[in-house]
Amino acid sequence: MKLILLSGGSGKRLWPLSNDTRSKQFLKVLDSKEDEKLSMVQRVWGQLESVGLEKDSAIATSKLQREMIHSQLGLDVPIVTEPERRDTFPAIALAASYLHSVELMPENEVVVVLPVDPYVEDEFFERVKDLEEVIEDTNADLALIGVKPTYPSSKYGYIVPSNHNGNHVEVSHFTEKPTEENAKSLIKENALWNCGVFAFKLGYLLDLLREKKLPLNYEELNSHYSELPKISFDYEVVEKAQSIVALPYDGYWKDLGTWNTLTEEMATTQVGKGVISDDSTNTHLINELDIPVTVLGVKDVVVAASPDGILVSDKASSPRIKELIKDFDQPPMYEERIWGWSRTLDYSKYDNGEEMVTKRICIQEGKNSTYHYHNLRDEVWTIVKGEGELVLDDSIRRVKAGDVVHLPAGKKHGVRAISDLEFIEVQTGSGISRDDIHRLAYDWDEVISLFHKSKSTVIL
């Protein structure tokens, strides 16, 4: 059995802390047993380790989130990277082709797909293990896990059973986000919450790809990814399956996808600088800015502040945030990277089309940037903290607090932090974007090797 964890999301429902590169699963607002802050993805991966499933797991994600996963979980976590976002069916199809042609997984083995961020106890993943057996015993197209509802929620989809058969149920149909009144009726029919976990034999999905005349080879499918239909796995596969069974799970499960549900699981009412008055009840403050935020005399409110924006919301109304900010088009102002973090301080565009971006960047001790160059922008670094080793075209030198580094367009460069290295980066040019970065090497030993190779090259 192989687990595929889906890590996606555009970061809208937990704005302003979440954005395109730091979706909800990466927010470090939960508490570990060691009283350290951890993210949902860190919590889930730790649970997979505790039940012995991490070695059989891989994460399917976009290019934008790959570095964040490596930053929080380490470099050894297997990742299947989408070249672009195209919904859950293409993502799962690409992961299936990877298992088939890269890991050479037999077609009769079971694949389990689940979100990367469910808030559950370890027992949930023990139940996930049972999906393999139920697929083998029933020969169903799909096997799901359904959570026994604790109240008539209108936020979740429901799995409606037709027959009970031992430890599983046969699925009649699905109802998506009913009214609370309809949810009460569904619960009387022993309906289950659909938590987005399903299993199938690898060959079942590969057959669907064959029917659509899509390549089964990972490299080939990856190169034709933009041709795949932009549709969810639910619509493209689940609703068309001939036989579906579900395993009931009678334990704790929660989707922490909105501020009102996330704050219910936070161990503290305040994260970051600021103060909440004693007469503020059921109120949370989450502040990533360096300035304090004061919350006074309010009830049932969440206040969240980050470089991307500020939210003040009644908790019950907070799920509406996605609709309100749908037209926001600014790039992420804060990003976690595998080497540290980057925060955008200022952006300006002038009448002549020239742009200016100012960032504060931290490269953590012992880590390094890639060795790369830009075609469309010049950069100036002002080192404000720490010490590092800078490779600049045909030279290597030390840099430290107080140094200024000029990087014209086209100049190859990379830096490694000897101690935590912070600098202010000012970018100037036209067409400044994430795409204007041409990487030559990633690992620092590779960077140095490439540098020495260029130094030893003799042009006759």
C-alpha cells in the first residue's frame, strides 16, 4: 500500500497568514507535545511516523509549495511535483504515473489518497491501513473513509450508505454541503462525513488514463500536463465509479480550514506581539508583524496580521474571507524557503515601466541559496547581520554585516551562511518576476565545483 498526500490550496481561507506559497497546512500555530509550534503538515507527518506509514508515503504538490515542504519536513520526503495547478484529478493521475513508471509499483497494489492536513488522532491512520484489506475483500472500484457525524453540519459533504456489510458500508450516493435540516435527515440514514480519503488499486486509475489515451509514463505525462482536464477527482472519478464502499470512523476528525475551526484547536489565544484585554472573550490574536496589536473589549473575534495584510473578523463570519479577497492579486509578501525566509518590504512601479522591489532575506546558518543569475533585474544587497561565503562569477569572498554587494543582470551568484545571514535586497528592472531566475546549481559543494570548473576552463 502506498499513501499519496495532497498538498494544495491557494491560501485564501486563512488569509492573511496563508498565501499561494504558504497555504493553511504550513502555518505554525498548533502546539506539539514538546510545547513547540508546528504546522498541520508537520503534525500529520509525525503521526504517519508514529504508525509506521511514512516510508510508504509521498506528497503531491505544486512547484510553489515544494520548498515549503522540504523546509518543514526535510529533504528526504518524497515529492511528486505538478508543473502547474490543475485540480485534484490531474494531480492524482500524475502521482499514479510516478508510482507506476518510476517506483515500478504493481498494478494490483492499493493506493490511498488523503489530504495532507486532517486534524485527527493517531487512530485515524490505523483505520487508513484497513483500506487495503477492504479493497481486496470487496473488489470495489473505490474505498473511502467516512467519519460518523457528531452534529448536523452544513460545511461537509456526506456519504450516504445503501447497505451495511460487516465492517464497511456500500455507498449509495453523495450529498454535498446540505442545509442543517437536511443534514439531520442524512444522519438518521447513517450518513457519514466525507473526509476526502479514498483508496483504489493502481491499475484502476491507470485504466482510466488508458481510456483517455493519456500517457502512463511519468515524464511523458508531466510534459503534457497542461493538456489534462482541469477537474476534481470527485467529479472525474468518484461520481463515475460503479462500486464504492466506505469504512466508518468513529473518532475525532476536524477540517481546520477556516479561522473559526483553527482557533478552536489552538492552545493559546495569542501568537506574536500585542495584548488582548481581559474583557475580550473567545478572541484570538495571531500577529506576524514586528509591531504590537492591541485587541480591546471584543467577543468571538479573530485578529490576524502578516506582511500580506490584516484581518479583523467575527469568527462565525470568517469562512466568507475567501469570497471577499478573490480579486486580490498581489504576490506573496512572506515566504518560507528551504534556506530560510524572505519578506517583501516595498514594491513600486514607475511611469517608465521600471520596477523596484525591496526584500529582507534571511539565510539560516549552514544553508545556501542556489547558484543562479537574472536577466531582467539588477540587485544590491546590504548585509545587516551575520557572515557568509559569496560566489560571484569568478570570485569567492567573505561577506559580513556592513558589506554592500552589487549584482548586475546576468551576473552569476550564490551565498552560503556561515552564521545566520540577513540582508536587504533591492531589485530594479522591468518585468521583475519569479520566472526570471536561472539556476545553475543547488547543493553548495556543487556550486563550488562548478565555480572551480569555470576557473580552470581555458579558452584557446
